Amino acid sequence: MKVLQRVAVLGLGTMGHGIAQTFAMAGCEVTGFDEISAAGDSLHDRVRQNLRDFVEAELFEADQIDSVLKRLRVCRTEAEAVRHAEFVTEAVREDLAAKQELFERIERDVSDDAILASNSSTFPISQSGARLRRPERAVVTHWFNPPHIVPTVEVVGSPQTNEGTIQATLELLRRSGKLAIRINQELPGFLVNRVQIAVMREVWDLLDRGVASVEDIDAAIQGSMGFRLAALGPLRIHDFGGLDIQTAVFRNLAPQIASGTEVPPKVQAIVDAGHHGFKTGRGFYEYPPEVADQVRSDRDQRYLSLLRLFHARQRS
Ligand SMILES: NC(=O)c1ccc[n+]([C@@H]2O[C@H](COP(=O)([O-])OP(=O)(O)OC[C@H]3O[C@@H](n4cnc5c(N)ncnc54)[C@H](O)[C@@H]3O)[C@@H](O)[C@H]2O)c1
């Protein structure tokens, strides 16, 4: 099997910078490109800060930071970034036409056997790669935010993707410390986002009905479902609950819970008022600019403590 060592990341925003960091931490030579030069110019600073957080969480050695940063090279053109890459992943905005055009363009510049990956949250590779001449080398690798911390990456081919592409992609991600999961069918939303949307629908409906406050909904789920899911997968939890009980609970409650496809009015009103969450300083909670950095760092520290447990578990 091909062992991939040279990686290109196109789009260095929320996802792209963390994806580039992950591959550089695994020893890959990484080239990056973003159409906004500020995103490229700030890449090393953002990754340095992430790595310092890793050091603080005792997940990385401080004396390795510089060598990781040296393996990241920002290019001034897309063609230069992809030219020598063996694995190219896009992490540009979620716009089907933009992704299709990008893949069509870069296919002229990449080597014939380079693997082309998309980090789309929704578009299967048969759509985003619809204009590729060689669709057998294309695959979705769906990471979760923050990508340098959250372990799972879903790997989803199209019916045209060949087995070598899937296997080399799984090997690269696993060598990079990721929990790479092969998904067998190209369903919209792949696997995890379908489950997340099911939970989101019910949580937003409960909030809309005023069943509990924002804080209490978060606390209740964190201390129950979240607690158990961080330790066991959902199907194993069901086994421990007893499938006779679980199937009865399902029959009783499934018809009672939300099944609509519209965003509930109270949530839509928050969005319509321009409150888009952390990035605008307000969503369900408030994030004043003077504490924004601290809030983000607290979030990462929480995730990193879970990652420490996750790594310890993988080793045992
Ligand atoms: N943010 C998330 O939680 C998340 C999770 C999983 C997957 N994704 C997916 O990852 C992709 C990127 O999302 P994000 O949150 O990082 O977005 P983002 O807006 O933070 O970053 C996108 C970056 O791509 C750059 N860009 C846009 N078009 C480009 C092009 N043609 N060439 C080069 N650079 C270009 C932008 O300048 C920007 O810096 C999307 O497809 C998104 O659906 C996002």
C-alpha cells in the first residue's frame, strides 16, 4: 500500500489549519494555500498556539513545536501547494460549485496518482468531485471541529473510489493519530452528522417549548448522554440498558419526539437577530470580546483533557 508523506491543504480556516497541523505533527511535509492571504500569513501563529495548548495538556513536548512548524509551508498559489503532494484535501467553504471548480482545477496540477479528499460536511465526493477525470482517487475525509483535537475522521468513498485510495487514506489518518472510520455508503451527512442532527432537532424543540433553560439543557445532556457517550458508543450503552427495555422505550417515545424539518421559531429568531454564536459574540450564550480568547482556550482545555483519556485508553 502507498504510504503518503506529502500533504496539501487548501483552505486554512477553522478546519484547514487544524488539519494541516495534524499532518505536520505526524511528520508529513505539509503545503497549504488559502485564497485570503491573511489566513496563510497567520497559519504558523495559530498552529503555534494550538501546540502550546497541547503542551499545557501534557500531550506534546515543547521542544518539538519548531520542527512541526517547519514542516508547514504556506504557498502563494494553489498550483504550487498541490504540485508535489501525494494527498490533497480541500477545506474551503461549504459551496458545491466552489468545491467542484477546485477539484477540476487542481486535477491539472497534481500528480496522476495523488489522492484528492474533501472535508465537506454534507456533499458526497460523487457530487463535489463530479468533474474529476479520475474519480477513483477521490474520497471524503470528514473531520470534526477542532480537527487537531477531535479523534474521529469519517472516510467515505463513492462507488467509483478504488480500494487503494480508501486504504491509503485510512493508513495516513491512523498514522496521524486519528480514529479513521470507514463509512460504507455515501449517505447525505455521512454517519455522525445524521446522529447530530437528530439530537439537535430534539434539543432545539425542547428549548423552543421552554422545557428547560439553555444552561439546564446543556448540563442535563452533559451529565447523562454526554457522560456515557464519552465512555461507550451508543449501541453498547443500549446493550447495558437491556434491549428489551430499550425497544419498549423506543416504541413509547419515538412517536412523541420532534420530527419536523423547520428550525424552531425561537432558534430562528436568535439567528435572524444576527446572533450566530461564538463568532459574533452571542448565540445561545454571550461571549464578550474581552473574554473570547479565554472562552476558546477553556473549551480546548476541556477537549484536551478528554483527548488525554482517549489516548490513555488507546494505549491500554
Ligand atoms: N467548522 C466546522 O465545524 C466544520 C466541521 C466539519 C467540516 N467542515 C467543513 O470544512 C470546510 C471548511 O469549513 P471551515 O469551518 O474551516 O470554514 P472557514 O470559513 O473557517 O474556512 C474556509 C477557508 O477557505 C478559504 N477559501 C475559500 N475558498 C477557497 C478557495 N477556492 N481556495 C483556497 N481557499 C479558499 C477561506 O478564505 C477560508 O479561510 C467546509 O466544507 C465545512 O463544511 C466544517
